[in-house]
Amino acid sequence: MEAIHYLGHGRSFRSHLTSRVIRHEQQELFIHGRVLTNNQLELPLGINKKRDGTTEVKVSGESGQKLSQLAQVLPLQLITPEGFELLIGGPKYRRSFIDWGVFHIEPKFYNAWSRIKRLTKQRNALLKTARSYRELSYWDQELAVLAEEISVWRDEYLIAVKQKAAEICQGFLPEYEIQLSYYRGWEKETPYAELLKRNFERDCQLGYTVNGPHKADLRMKVSGTPVEDVLSRGQLKLMVCALRLAQGLHLTEATGKQCIYLIDDFASELDSHRRALLAQRLKETNAQVFISAISNEQIADMHDENGKMFHVEHGKITAG
């Protein structure tokens, strides 16, 4: 499961330190895989990471590819016991959730978001020395155009996904009404260019740009109350699963690509009834699903004639 995630994201979901993933006393790791495309063609993928941080990516046998190309080819949804961060962690987790979807739907998004991050970093550096707004106005013009564009993409994406998420949540948690709303990072009524100019002095005092698309958030409530104040851990996990499933289904509808689901510790926080609900929805996606569990009983609802079971013991994987 970790290897698949590495092949799709260029990093582990367990540790951001490459040195902790490379085998002891080895200098590098290699991961290879083959993806079956919509055209039923096998596309080879590969990644090589060294302890010094050097990364090489191969797509279809061609070296020098970007990590973003791996993500484009291998869309993954990860659900772990720590996945509650999406609901109760900081806004960066929810921005990442939104941007995963926009990245796969809008071809221009990756370059636009990369440019915004560079411009915001440059602006923050200038704020520490600028004596008048004129010194920033040139950069702010481009920043404002990109910010408005990205905000529209994010908003349109969430409108499309919200309905699917609400429908799945209704099946998982019929006793609750889930509300999702998008906050773009600054007040809706004000053009971003105007806000940057108006807040120049405050941003100078603080040394960074306070408002903008880098502060966007997805706000989630249950019957008007923050989700963490209402839902149990098992219910929170089901809501995370509903959001991830909604994203995967929308990706397939919009692009024809099939998402792969990675679920670490399937039974965590879920009783037998909730496991059965989740298993049914996962099967209905017709997607490839990789699940880890401690015992066969925990995944009985997922295991059928279409599934394969593997046992991991002392670092060795065997078909079972």
C-alpha cells in the first residue's frame, strides 16, 4: 500500500522523511508499477529516491518526468486511521482535498497554483522592505488574476462534489444533515486586487499576506454545529470516507479515469454494520481497492470472488 502511494504521490503517507522509507544500510529505493489506462494500454511507471533527496521519475520509460505526472496518471484516495485531519485538522488539509480534485479536472490548475505560491512568496519578501504600495502593484496584478481564477475553479469543483458527498453521507449517517460550504480565503464581495491594496499596510506590519487563496477552506457542519462536536470517531471516519468516495466518483464521471482507493486498517473505528456499509459503497465504485487489516474477519464484507488476499509476515508477502 505504501509503495502504491509512493508511485502516485512521490512520497510515503507514513513519513515525509525519505531516509525512513529506504531500507536500512541501502542508499536508495526503486518502485516500479504498471497502470492500465482507459484505452486498455499498460503504462509503466517508476520512481527512484536517494538518501540525498535526489528523485528520478519515469513515465512510459521516459526519464526526467515530474512528480505531478505520476499523480495525473495514478489518481489515489487514501483513508487511514489518522484521516480525521481532513475534518478536524487545519485548513491546509481541506485545501489539499479541494486541490486534489481541481488538479485532476482543470488542466491549467497546477501551473496556476505553482505560480501563485511563487508570487505570494515574492510578495511576502517585498513586504518586509517596501515603503509604498507602488513597489508591489506590478506583482499584485498577476497575483489577483490568478487568485480569482483559482477561486472560481475551486468553487465550481465543490458545487459538483457536494451533492455526491451529501448523498453518500445520507446513506452512512442518515440521522444527520451534513452542510459543506467553501470559503475562498477573503470576503466574497471584494475583488482580490482591491483587497491586496487596501491591506498593504497591515500586511507590511505582519510581514506576510494575510488573505488570499492560500487561506481557502472547506467548512463542514452537522445541523449547524462543527462536525467534531457532534460525530463519534466511527461517524467521523464514515464522513471522511464519504468525501473521498465522492471525489473518486466525480473524477470518473468528469474524466473517465478510475480512482484507486487505499484503506489502511479498514476496521479501525468501525463496527460490523458500518464496515458493511462502507464495503458496499466501495464495491459499487467498480474501482480497484487496496485494504489492510489484522484479520480475515475484519474484511469479510469486502472479500468476494473478485478479490485477492495477501498475507504479510516478517516483511514477506504471500498470496493467500
